[in-house]
Amino acid sequence: MAQVQENLNTSAPAGLADAISALVRAGSLESSTRNLAEIDGYAGLMPAGSDVFVPWLPAAPYHHLVAVARHLRRAGFNPVPHVSARRLPDAAAARDFFGRLRDEAGVERVLAIAGDSQAAAGPYDSSLALIETGLLQEYGIRSVGIAGYPEGHRKIPEAVLHAALDGKISAAQRAGIDLFMVSQFCFDGDVIVDWLRRLRARGISIPVRVGVAGPATIRALLSYGMRCGIGNSLRAVGTQAISLTRLVVQQGPEKVVRRVVLDGKGLGIAGLHCFAFGGFAQTARWMENVASGRFRLDEPGESFSLTG
């Protein structure tokens, strides 16, 4: 992407705009579409080879996930499907799933999660259990993402999260898997940076893709935030939603991104991960504008504004 910086502020820290663009250029996006035909329109919205994550939607069979990944590959992207361990009924299904991902969509990277199911459908109750099987490596998957929670998890105590993370890191090292983390979206940059500092203070050095909500209406952001159990940072959105008119106003992650770039230096941030709550095309265009430098830093302020 061409770098075209627009109207930069002299009072902003040197290199801030470049750092914001670089963070987004290294970013990934998530597509939760059920409509395969819609994916045909994604081509050209992001650079070829960009990582596009594919959630395993409720009630959808894994065959649908394979079909989405296949369409994304044909559109020029690198599909990164979510693998929900608890939804795999047995080893045979897991082998069929991973084999199809490899053979039909060229998948070499996944996001391994336990999944929201209360009980496991088969022998895998966690992403750690899945990593320990050796099936991922057997089917050519050597890059594995795991989930991170800047605001904690509403159902899992922090000590349990820490122990599980330590276990996954150890298992990945033994298996020769390149592990990275994708954080849950958060509406407060300070919360993200504080979480990253605590993570690094514990000696956790794996790269982190920082999750943010792509541009969407405040109504949509509130809905997804409550559905996903986002904590105190949801107030950063909710305090502005004071009228029906305000609910339909679009809000992007500019403030969060600027804060993360300003205070997150040296914390192993590998890039941004955008949740496309306002739609794939809208989020992809936002990423393209920021990655290409078509924005200006607000002065005074803590955000930035698109100019493209």
C-alpha cells in the first residue's frame, strides 16, 4: 500500500502516524458471513495474502467452515479458521476437518479455541487438548493462534487462564508449533496496554494481535460487547449512547488504536485484529485507509480521523 500521510500534527510524537499505519498493515480481519457468494466481492478490498479469520458459527457444520475457507483462498486471501475443540465429536471428524482444510483451502494457520459449548461433544475439551493430539501438525498446521482476554473471562478465573496459557505454550514448544495470541476486542486502549504489560511481566513472549472492533454503529458495538461478555471498557461506548439518534452513529477504533501505539512499544504487538461488526467491506476500507496513511492525527486529542 502506498504511504501517503495527510496533514500530520507537529505536536504529535515523531513517527506516531507511521506506527499507526504499520500496525494496521500488519493486521488481520474476521469474516463471519454465512453467504458464500458474498465472499466473491471481497477480492481487492485487502492486499492479496491477508489473513482473514473465519469463526465457527453456531449450528454450522465444519463443512461450512471449509467452504468459507475455500472461497477466501480463491479470492486471494489466507483463510484462518477457528477450530472449536469442544465441537469435534471424535478423532475421525477432526481428521476429516483438518484434511479438508489442507486439501481444499490450503490452510496452514488456525485459531484454536475451546468453544462456547458447556460440554465437549467428543474427546477434546480445550485448545490445549487439541494441540496435544498432534493432529494439527500432522495436517500441516504449524501456526496456531490462541485467545487472550484483556478484561478477563466472565466464566474463567484469572489463575485458571494463566495455568491454561502456560500449558499451551509448553505444549506448542514441544510440538514445534509457532504460537501467537489474538486478544478479544476491547474498547479501552489503556486496558489493553496494562494487560500486555502484565502478560510480559509473567515472561509470556508470544506475539499478540490486538483485537479491536471495526467501525460499526454504536448500537451494534453495544450488542456485540454484551453478547461477548466485554467488561468495563464497554462503558466507553455506552456512555455515549444517550439517544436513539446516537445509537446509529458510526464509531471506529481510532482512539483505542492510537493509545495502543503510543503506550504499547516493546510489548510484542504483531498487528491489529479487526472484528468486522459493521461488515467486512466497511472494515476492510477502514484498514486500507489507515494502512495507506489517509488520516490525520487529532490536535489536541487522543484519536485520529480518516481523510480518505
